Amino acid sequence: MAEQKLNRIKEVLREQGRTNKWLSAQLGKNEVTVSRWCRNVQQPDLETLYRIARTLGVGVCTLLVEE
């Protein structure tokens, strides 16, 4: 079964010219964890998703994939 794409973190980072490494530093999270979020292998918890949105200056809905 193919992995389901649930978030757009990678796309938003690319749009802003930022990297996974930058985001991990801003959040104080491990780079491997952020990489897993960006590849949709793992998903951040809701509180972290809000922190990511604030850090990137976007709404939470911008980070989610619409069906």
C-alpha cells in the first residue's frame, strides 16, 4: 500500500526557500524527525503542526493536503 500524503510541509518549505534543517533548528527537533514529516512517513502531532505553521507564517490548513 502506498503511503498517503497528508501534509504539505515539504512543499511550503520549498516555496519559502527553506530547508528541513532550518525547520528542525527552529523547532528544536531532530532532523530525521522533520525529514519523516516532509516525506509523509510520519506525521507531527497537532501541537507541533501548529508550531510549524507559526514558524512558517502560514495557516495550519496550508500545511494539510485537501482530498
